Amino acid sequence: MPPHSRPAAAPRTVRTAVARVLSEVFQPPFTIAAALLLSPAASPGWPGTWWFGGVAALFTCVLPFVILIGLVRAGKVVDHHVSERSQRAPVLAMAIVCVLAGLGLLIALGAPASVLAMVAALIAGIAVLAVVSLWWKVSGHAAAVSTAAVSMLLLFGPEWWPLVLVVPAVGWARVVLRAHTPAQVVAGAVFGPLVIVGLWQVFLNVL
């Protein structure tokens, strides 16, 4: 496959139309932004500290996404889902630089420990995914939505359990669109809670 070509698209059906909507609505920048916006709730001062989550989301999700769209329009990246595996590591490296800049600003602003811990966990998670993407295309959608869903459960309690149902729905969508294999989706769904949320909790206890 040429470096800037799109993977074979799934046939256009009602099934794929639903899958495309799910993929767009629950793409990683949106789901991770939701988790970051609410992350201050794990530290004292909430809800007055919500804006720290906004700063974190700006550098972790909005800025990298804007740069990514620019790369797509310039023809450097195949699409905003970074469907071509060989392009994932450089894009993720760009995201890490943005997130590191945001982390530095958050530290300077005196952000709550829960926000700093989540941003640090995301840096570690993105770095791991960048390395793995050199050989295998783990589903970023599944990793992000599972991270957000489990984070909400930890923040606000088991009554938020319906959010977990979004994880298999998004995983199904990525397989239907032929963006990932079932194994890549399962790997992403496990990676999010195990690595990113797990590190968030570890860092939260340290900071």
C-alpha cells in the first residue's frame, strides 16, 4: 500500500453509515477531552477547578487535532483517523509534544493533582501506542473511549455504568469500517483501562 493511500473502504450500507457516525462522534480527541474536562473532580476544589481540565483538553486534544487536520489538508496524512499505520507514530509523537507543553503550563498554573496525573498517564499511553504502531495498529478509538468510560466510573460511581456500553459499540464500528481487526479493537479496549487509567491512579497516589 502506498504511504499516503487510504485502506480499502467498507461498502456503503446503513450498517456502515451507523459505524461512521459512531467513529466520528466518539473519536479519540472528543472522548479524551471529556475525561480531561471532568478529571479535576478527583481532587479538592471541584467544580471551581473545572477550567484546569479545559486547559488540559486544549493541549491534549484540541491543539493536536487542529495540527492533524492541517496535515491532512496538506496531504501529509491520509485522513483525520490516521488510517495508515506508518503515519501513526509521527502523528502520536506530535501529540506528545503538545501534551508535554500543556503539562508544563498546568504545573506552572498549579493544576490539581488529578489533572496532572491524567495528563502524565496520557503521555505514557500515547508513547506506548506510538511504539506499538510501528508494527501493529491498535485501535485508538477503543483505547480512548474505554479510558473515558472507566475514568467516569471511577470519578462518579457505578451509576455511570451505561457508558461502558459505548466501548463495544465503537469497537464494532471500527471493525465494520475495516479500520481495525477485532484483535486490534480488543487490544485498544483493554489498553485504555489497564495502562492509561491504571497509570492515572498510580500517579494520583504519588502526586
